Amino acid sequence: MHVLGKFPVRRMRRLRRDDFSRRMVREHRLSADDFIYPVFVIDGKNRREAVPSMPGVERLTVDGLLDHAARCVELGVPAMALFPVVDSKLRTADAREAFNPDGLAPRAIRALKDRFPQLGVVTDIALDPYTSHGQDGLIDESGYVLNDETIEALVKQALTHAEAGVDIVAPSDMMDGRVGALRRALDQGGHIHTRILAYAAKYASSFYGPFRDAVGSAANLGKGDKYTYQIDPANSDEALWEVGMDLEEGADMVMVKPGMPYLDIVRRVKDEFGAPTFVYQVSGEYAMLQAAGMNGWIDRRKCVLESLLAFKRAGADGILTYFALEAAAWLKEG
């Protein structure tokens, strides 16, 4: 028996003792509403291609994409994000396939909006799936990525997607001033309702490797890197500069990428701006959780849900995750 006054009055474990009281004081909750489901789209019909570095993820033709869209609607996942994988012969130095109105991305947008008008469609605005060199922009003779010339191509790409019916364009290129240019062009084109989700704090991370495999840009990039336009992983204040500028230029939402190694950035962005803040649980994060789960080193389901909850706790309003459908189904099961 403890002597009165010899033990703290406040016992933190009291509220943890039972499930009902843990639920009563829980600060953050996950739901299907928090997820955006990223998918890789290929040309053709009734084809699937496994992505070896992302076990469980496949590249899909549009007909297969519609099946996943139906599952999103069923589970209450509000949006899908499209990442086209174009044929190598369509990849050029000027990335002109990026703004082909009959290209893979516009066709996928039209198919999704025709079949599932209630499902949000997000498209990546960047040139790396379309360039022969694998960079997110146009380059000069030395290989340096040109800022303003790249923005001109990005504007054409965004307008092409908007005209196809996309709901949200998501510039992930990290060119200076591109959000303002996109907003002006969209408004002048009559697309005042097209939202911009800016990859405002996109780091030059090593966690993107499996994604580059999935979209086929890894081979083209070769030994190249993206350090001259993506944020140095050592920097934190710089991310706030980027987010602030993108919001001033007209971004409706901002993104931090990658996710788990950058929870501090998510928290700082949310605290500083209070704007809709999203986070991308990128391919490398997915691959690590999948590999550990497949090898029995972790409880896959519990660790995935914990990782997603961590994003919410850090301040994220939404999460792009390849686990979206599974996580939504798990949450539905309770």
C-alpha cells in the first residue's frame, strides 16, 4: 500500500486501462476519407504488369483501372492519383507527349470521370514520364533542368488534363513559380474549379527508387539526380519557404513528400500555415513495409495502419498511399 502523498495523484494509465476509455480520449482517427490511391496506368487492354520492387502493386490498363475505381467508391476512398507509364518511343527531349490530348493520361481521366463522376481524379503534373532523359523538366546542353521553359510545357500538360475533366492537378516538378503559372492558365481557360495540389515540399529523397522503376524513368535517369530542383533532405526552413510561396501563388492544398522520414516537416507546415496538408507515403516506404511484412518480421497490417495514423498525428489532412484500398477495407472491418 502506498503512503498518501508518496505517489502521484495523476495516474496516466487510468484512461488506458479499458478499450472504452481509450476510445473516448483518442486524439486522432483514420478513415477512408483520408486516402488518395495512387495507380500506374499502361496502354492496351486487359493487361497487368507487376512492379518487382513494389510487391503487390501492378501497372494497369484503363479497363483494370476502372475495377480499382469501383473498389474506391465501394470503400469510400475519395480520389485516385494517376501515374502514366508511356511507351519509350513516345519519350522525347521536349516531352511533347505530356500534352497530347489523346495521350494515356487524358484517356484515363475521361474513362474514370465517365464511369465514376463522383470519384476524384488527381493527375501528376511533371515531365519525367515523358522525357527521354528522365528529368522532371526540359534540359539544356549541360543537362541542367530549365525552369521557365519547363513551366511552359507544364502549363500545356495541366490544360490538357483539365480539358479531359481532371479534378485536381498536382505539380510535382518543383520548378519555381509553376503554381502561379498553372493557376493563371487554368483560370484563363475557364477551369476555375480545377484544384491544385502542390508538391510544395518535395525532397531529393532516395526513397523514390521503386516509383521510378514503376513509371520507367529510372533507366532514362541513369546516374543522374534531381538535386538542383528538389529540396535538400538536410533542410527544414526551406520547406516552409516553398509551401508559403505555393500558397501565395494559388495552391489549394500542399504536399510533403516523402512521408515517414519527414513527419517533422508535416508538423511544421500544418502549424505554420493551417492549410490543407497532404503527405505521400512513397514507394520506398511501401516497399520496406511490404518486404518486412512478407518476411514475417513485422505484423504488416498493424504496422501499416500505425504508419498511416502517424501521418494524421503529425498534422496531415490526407495521405497518398499504395495501401489505400487495403487500409480502407481494414478500417471498414473495424
